[in-house]
Amino acid sequence: MIIGTAGHIDHGKTSLVRALTGIDTDRLPEEKARGITLDLGFAYVPLPGGGMLGFVDVPGHERLVHTMIAGAASIGMALLVVAADDGVMPQTREHLQILSLLGLTRGVVALTKSDLVSADRLLEAELEIMALLEGTSLSGAEIVPVSVITGAGVGTLRSRLLAAAASDAVMPDAGHAFRMAVDRSFSLPGAGTIVTGSVVAGGISVGDSVLVLPSGLKARVRGIHAANRAVERAQGGERCALNLIGPGVHKDAIGRGDWIMDPMRASVTQRADVHLRLLGSERAALKHWTPVLVHHGADQIGARVVLLEPATLPPGEAGLAQLVLHRPIPLRQADRLVLRDVGATRTIAGGHVLDPSAPDRQRRRAGRIAALRALSGEGGLAALLDLPPFLLRRETVLADRGLTSNGSLPPGAVAVGPFMASATGVAALTQAVLGALATFHTSQPAAPGMTAEALRLALPWRLKRADFPPFLAWLLETAVVAAEAHLLRAADHRGGLAGEEARVWALLRPLLEEAWFRPPLLREISAAVGVGDVPLRRLCKGFARLGLVTEMAPDRYFLRDTVAAMAAAVAAVSAATDDGWFTAAQFRDHLGNGRQLAIQVLDYFDRRGITVRRGTLRRARPAGGSGPS
């Protein structure tokens, strides 16, 4: 377990860590000379049952709060240090605010310099601290009076920390992709570049490939040290040092604030929707487009706050907002953020990421706000899956949460093809599909079914055009719907032509099959089917609506299979020329159906985007157009 100190300058954080571990975490010459901590310090002590207890010692000076946040961003337990003679001071309050904003709920308060005050003052300081903790994430934390001079209370504090560490399990990989927040980068003779930091999630092994973000630098892990010893693997919840090698890898290419990532989940974003809480200590409401400094891991980035709900955020209140960052960073859902003013003089707000891939348009539409409310509530992803349109791309969810492709589905989620949904959502979607088909079958009992696009548009919740084909494949696979050629019907529906329509179609279809690429005009076959020109034209338009035939030119109908064959012929003729361009005569010769008819077919294909025309020449559309209907 990693324990991080917090507290005002000169309250004895470094001395306390030295008393607990025997290690002086002040490593810089200037720190030794001035007697204050200027950068992060680290110390490790072995646990009785094996393993290590790590300490991150942070500076307490008000100008170094950004360094304190870098150290506190990934600790598992807080050691809040308050001097008994001074009591609660400005950085005591700000550090505690930061710990609360980072969601840290485990902690102990060390009441240092207890040998310098009377028993009455000690009690007064304890009551002051208890009042300060009230309403924060460390409310009710134990307060242990200590003195590093006399040793009083140090043993008790050490016992409390060891007991907490014994009950703390290192975070399992659990399908999480590797992420490490870098807080130091340096070189060692014979080893090369070393980066240190806290493993936020996942695991890393010697020999693994990684990506440095946001630079995109590729590297390989040559060696790993965790708790000052060589290991083959490090995992979430541990501090470690990685020896990185690769082209362009050197200590100046990687710095504090960078992230070492699994290359399969190494995406960055410049917009994120967040749940934000403004500190009650702020004097004014947070306004739309306010500039801020965002602290994420060990990084500090400029940003603007776009308030989504409410329009202004009063002190002490929470709401939904979008952060527009000055540069891309690797945010993931549930990441904790701390916001400070642009002058870096005070902490103003904090929150967690709801959607790291936030849109820049329609960000306040009702459906979007409802989705963010669901994500920010206790239900989280499960609540979101119960909202229309009920489907989320599984790969998108895994990427947003920093999970590998092998990551299991969240509790309550079920697989729907490439999507995930809740049981409630699946039931709602299934009923909507069956309801739309039932309405269609009632209105057009003779029709074999609906087109896919007509079914998509008939649903009460509009699915994206790109999402509908894989959803439709799942509907067909699970027998919710059935297909008749390109048309869709309810699995238990048996439609068909009847009466005069069935009689005419039984005569017309063989004629069109026999003619194939050279179908006659309607007036030329009206006698053969025993129907006049006008009623036959009406019947054929009905057959076209049912998807049985396609009208390519006035009174000229082709079977759908014939249209598909002619579209394939276009591709074949185009491929047979040197540059892909061909003439109507070449197409006519390939089909053997006459120049006028060939031109009518090509004109239809032009309109449908199957061919591209340039003067008298045509070619098959390279990227593919919409198919024949």
C-alpha cells in the first residue's frame, strides 16, 4: 500500500516519515540546505508478512500545491499531518480539500509536535481537527498524537498504518489496461532512462511494449523496480520504476505529467464531460467558460469549463460540465480531477470524468444530459444502459474505462452483437422492433416485409445508421425477425400476394426471368398477362414497393436479381479497362441488350451512385455506392 503525507509546511511531514521508516525523503541539496521539502520524496519499509509499505512525502508550501497533487493523485491512504502548536493552517485545509476531491476515504491524522504543548492545547487541537474533518472524505479518521523527538505515539501510528496495509490488497489486473502516471524521469549509468510513478491500473511485465503519452513515443520495458527491488511484474496500486529503451527514449523526452500506457488503450482526448463540485470556500459561483488549471495524475493542463447543468455553479454545489482542454491527455471514465484557478493560488473545484470522448456539438440536448445524469449517479453504466437507445458499443465502453478487449462485461450488462445492453433495454428494443413490424404487417398484409432503413426509422428511438446493421444481424441471429431477401418481417408473419396480384405476378415473373437483361415494356406484355396497360402499370408499381421488381425507366421493370447481376457487370467491365472508364457500347456488348436499354440502365446506376459519369464515359464508383433497390 502507498501512503501519502499531506499538511502545511513545517508541520513535520518529512521528520515523521523518517521516524516511521528510518529514511530521509529529502534528497535534493536545496531541500537539505533550506530544511523544507521541494519535491516528492519516497520511502519503503518491509511488512512483517512480506511485501512493502510505501510512503510518498509531499511538499507543504502553498506554491508547491501542484507537486502535492502529483504525489497524492494515486495514493491508497492519507497521512494528514497537523502540528499541535500551530493547529489547522491554510495548506492543512487545502490539502484536505484535495484529498476529498480525489476521493480518498482512508486516512489517519498525525498530531505532531505533541511534546511542545500542554494537555489542554493538545485536546483543543484534536477538537479543531475533528471539526475540520467533518463533512470531508476523511470524516471520523483516527487522530494519533506523536512526537518525533521523544518517540511518543510513533509506535502507535506505525501499528495503525501496518494494520491498514495488512488489510489492503494490491489491485488485481481485472482486465484493466496498464496505466502509470510519471512523476520523475532520470538516467542511470549502464541502465539508461528510468521513469518512476504510480501504477494506476493494470499490470506491466519486463519485455512489454508501452507508449508514452501525450507524445506518442514508443518504448519497451527493459527492467522494473518496485519498492526498491527488481521484479518481473508490477501492478495497480504499486509504485514502480521502469527502465525504458527504444528509439528517441531519453530522460528529457519523458517528464512529470506524462503517462506510460498499454499501446492497445493509448488514446487521448481534448474534451471530457465531468461531474464537478465547486468548493464551498469559493466566494462566487463558477461561470460558463471560466479558465482553470486541471490536475490529472501528475499533470497540470489549462482548460475552459463549459457548464452543462446548471448554467452557473454556486459554491458548495455540484453539476455537469465539459472541460475543453488546451492539449490532449489520456483521460478515462471515473478519473479524478482537481481544478485550481489560472493563477495557481487556490483549489476551486474537483470531480470525476463521466465521458472522456465528449462531443463538441449538441452537448446540452436532453438525451445527452440524461445520459450524463445516469453516469454521475449511483447506477452509473447500468443506469445508462436503461436509457434509450439502450445500446452502447462494447469496444467504446471498454476503451473509455481503460479495459482490455478481454475485460468482462460490467454487472447487469448483456452482449447484443458488438454492443452491450441491459436486460431492460433488450426487452424494450425487442418490443419496439416487433411493434413496428406488426404495424407494418397490419397496414400492408400482402407485403413480404420492410426494408432495413424503414424499420430503423419506424423505431421510437432512432439508432445511428452505422449501428443498425450489426443490431439487425443480432435480431436475425436470435430469430426476433426473419428476412425475405432484402426485406424484414416478424418471425411468425406469413405475408404474400393474393387474388389478382398473385395471378398477375405468377405470369409476369417468368416473362421477366426469361427476358433477363432485355425485359419488354409493359405495353408489350399486357396481353400476355391479360391486363390492360393502366392496371398493369399500377400493379407493377405495387410490386416495386414490395421489392419484387425495380423500375429502371418508365414502364421498364427488372427483377431485383437482374439488377444485382447488371451491377456486377458494371464492376467487371470497369475492371477490364486500363483506367476503369468504359463506354455505353462496351457495357451493351457485355450484356447484349441493345444500346438504348444499356443507356437506361447506366442512367439508373448514375442516379443510384453505382457508377460515376464523365461525359460519355463511366466507371464503377471506387468506394462503392448505395446498392440497387
